[in-house]
Amino acid sequence: MRDTRPVQQRTWSPQPPLVALGWVLAAAALGWLVATPDPAGRLMAGVAAAALGLAALYGTVARPCLVADADGVEVRGLHGGRRWAWPQLDVRVVRVRRLGREVALLELDGYDRDGVERLAVLGRLELGAHPEEVADELSALRR
């Protein structure tokens, strides 16, 4: 007999307007790199274009960043994804101080099949939602 319960799946990813803004700013920095004759300005523009381009690429490729269902969680990044079943995973929200303010981060502490411990740390930008809300939804899915 098949299980006929609906499969509940929840996904989180960076907000599309922020990803688009990253691409626009990367293109602007690239234009600055091409247009400026100053060597120091070219260096700054090159670093800015590379950083913004990488951030926008991450937001584009790693969609959705976090997928959760009744069986477990998958975290996606630039190099593919990693999936953990609920018994292999510890979920917690930690608070750290950054630039003078307190920021919440979602920590996913997972154990691979070979026993290697892996840590994924996701913030509001990666999730597109507050980490505490995501942790609450993950605990509801885990039950």
C-alpha cells in the first residue's frame, strides 16, 4: 500500500531582486574597469566586479539554497548540493555581532554517511527569510 500523504516541501533562496541587483552592480563595476585609466581605480573596479559577480553567480546557481521535506534537508551551493536525513542533522540559530549589530545565522550541523561532520551556515541573504523563522519551519517539518 502506498503512502498517500501529501509531500510537504519547503525551499529558501536569495530574493530575486537582490540577485538581479548583484548582476547590475557587477556589470557597472566591469564598465568602470574598462573605462578608468587609473591603475588603482582599475584594481578596485576589478575586485568589485569579481566579488559582485561571484555573489550574483551564487544567487543564480544555488537556487534554491535550502530545501527541506519530511525526509531531510538539502543545502545547495556553487559546487552542487549536500543532503542530510533528519537523524543526521542538528539545526540551531546562533547570534553573532557584525559591524556593531547582532545578526542571526542558521547553522546546519550534518553528518555524512562516512561519519564526517559538515557545517553549513546560512544567513538572511542566502535564505531570503529570517533564520529564526526558517529554524521554526524546519523543526515543524522534522516532526
